Amino acid sequence: QAASGAAAPAVTPPAAVAPAAPATGQPAETTSTPKPNIPPPVTLEALTAALQTYMQVSSDYPKDLQVLVDRKLIPRLPAPPPGKKFAIDRQHVRVILVDP
């Protein structure tokens, strides 16, 4: 038992609390929605790289560019720009756009 006349224990005041940030109506940045797994667009450079990879393991050019998809060298064959079609430039081993 404490002796009479002993000093009372010191009381520490509560720490100051910063005011809450105003609500913005936006979701908190810490909660992020997972993005769907969307493959990047297939470019001419990607088509050319896939063609060159194909050529390293094959003895001849593919019959068409769909073979690159079938061999899983590219995820899909993109649509060419309007008024153009894809072609294989055999001299430079690359995919190019030409008039149909």
C-alpha cells in the first residue's frame, strides 16, 4: 500500500491527433483493383522477331503468318491497318505492310 502523502503518478496526456484528410470521393490508393491480363499489342517488330525465331528452327519460310500463332511465337495475328496486308520480306527476313 502506498504511503500517504506520496506523489500521485504522473499522467501523460494523449498524443495530439492530426485532423483527418478531407474526403475526396475517390477510393483510397491502397486498394487497387487487379488489372486483367491483357497481352500487349502485336507490332510489326514483334511479328518480325517471331518470324526470325521461326526461321532459326525451321528450314523454310512459314506458309503464312498464322503459323507464328500456331507455334505460339505470338499470341494472335493482329489486323493490318485498313488498305494494307502483312507480307514476308524474304530478302530482309522481316514482316512488312503492303498494298493488297
